[in-house]
Amino acid sequence: MLLSYRLPREPSGPRTTLWRRLKRLGVAQLSDGLVALPADSRTREALEWLADDVLAADGTAGLWVARPATVAQERELATGMAAARAAEYRDLAGACRAAAGTDPTDRTRTLRRLRGEWRAINRRDFFPPPEREVAAAALRQLAAVAAVETVAVSEVAP
Amino acid sequence: MRWATRAGVHIDRAACAWLIRRFLDPDAEFVFVTDRNEVPADATPFDMRGVELGHHGGDCSFETILRRYELTDPVLWRLAEIVHEADLDDARFDAPEAPGLDVVLRGLSMTGDDAHTLAVSGPVFDGLYEFHRRRLLLGREPA
């Protein structure tokens, strides 16, 4: 599924909003004004609404169902998307390890935030890289540390 | 009155259908189409590209309908936050109900047709509405 779009340079608001939304969807940027997502009913709908946003901001937009001409090209696209998610999972795992050493209140709060981030990355992860499991394990470990702490606190409580 | 929307109903369309039947048109009849050209001449389209009752300015269709029909019930606007997050997930609102509701609706679309999804999700939205109505009245979580 491809979205081709052109937006006026000014105002910059719609460009920024569009880019933020595309990023959240996990698109692959093929070139300037051309992004791709694996085709399914959800990705299609998401790109359709974004295309309408572009039109509403006096831009031009088109939706295309396209197929890479070679397997190599398809693989390159999937590899690129997987690598982008892998980097996000690595950051998440790093944040989990960093949070393990903080005080219990901060740790619980961070755990909640990181779980939300994990779900967000999952939603845009179409070609799960091995880093996904590493991040999942880091999250579980942080949850385990937080749980031990909670038990210890409730035991000393009157 | 007849109302038309895209087939393969998900959270925003299910919530809109509930909103329409409960607050705008008790006798609403819904038609599900795969293309905008199939919308019957006498039907009002919603949650479709290029129609008035669609996504506008970052709003989902549920929010658009509330605005368009000037529904100011604060409970409905709280539900709108949930529907918005379940549909668009852009962190505009804090709606912890959203991810669960999203999964339930996606699951329903796998086990039955659109009429079934509306039939099952209707009472779910009734319950959500009642919960948030009581929360608003009490000023805290109802029991």
C-alpha cells in the first residue's frame, strides 16, 4: 500500500502532523512524498484518512496498491522496516535496564510508560526482528524487580 | 432513516451506529457498502472518505457526529475520547479503556458479520455510557 503526497511548504503545521502520524504507523519512506506499508484493511484505512488530511490541507495525495517488481526489492523494504523497529526495541530494552536501578516509585511509573511504548512499537511492527524478544524479556525483568519491591513494601506495612 | 458506512465495521463505525440509533434516530437502518458509489441515494454516509460525517481535523467520525449534531452531553464526549484513542491511538486523550475495546471490536469482526458486531457492541456502549454517566455524577469511580 503506497501513499504519495505533496503538501505546500507553508504552513508547516500539516506537514509536521502528517509526518508524526506516518511515523506512528511505521511507514517505510520510499522517496520524498512516497511511503509504503504492508497492505491490509487497517493500514489501508489509516492511509486513506491521512490522504484526506493532505487534501484538506490543500495538498495532493494518491493511494496505490503496488507490488515490488523483484523479490530482492521487497526484501530490502521489509529489512529496512524491521531494522527501524529493531532500533526502537533496543532503545526500549536499554530504558528497561536503566529503570531497574531507580527508586521503586519511579520504576513502577517507568514500567507503565514502557509497556505502553512496547504496545505502540508492536502495532507498527510488521516484520518482527529478534530484538523484539530481547525487549520483551527486558520488560518482564523490570516487571519482576518491581513486583518483588511491591511485596517487600507491603510486608513491612502495618 | 437509512445510514450507510463501510463494510467491515470496526470501533469508530460501531460506536457511530450506536450513537445514531441511541441519540439521533431510534429507527436507524444501517447499510454496509464496500465503495462510496454504492451508498443508496436516501442514505446518510458516515465514517467514509470524503463525506461530511467522517474524520476531520484530527477528529474521528464519532467526534464529527457529536459536533455536527451539536450533542453536548459530557458523557458522550468522554466516550468520544475512548473511541478516538481506540481508533486513532494518537495519545491525544488519556483513555485506558481504548486498547481493550479496540481488541474486542477487532475480534468481533472476525467471528461475525457487521450486523452481529453492531448487535453485540451496542450493549457494550450502553454499559460504557452508564459507567461514565455515574462516574461523572459521583465525581469518582462508581462501584
